Amino acid sequence: MQVFVSLLLVIGSVLLFLFTARQRDFDHADRLALLPTEDDELTTEGTES
């Protein structure tokens, strides 16, 4: 019984992954992860190169 339930969970997760990969739902999250959270200041105080 546990093997059957585990197999159903694996098949369900693979199907959901394929569905979201085909719909490209995750592309927006990838772009948002690359956006800066705060504006960079133009002046760099205290750092001299």
C-alpha cells in the first residue's frame, strides 16, 4: 500500500513539473530574482580604490 501511494506521489509531481515547465510559469520568478531590491547609491562613501 505504501509503495502504491509513493508511486502516485512521484507520478503526480512529475506531471505537475511537466505542466508548469510547458506553461513557463517559473520564468517570471527567475526574472524577479535578478532584480535589485534597493537602488544603488551613486556615491561610494568610505571606499577608496
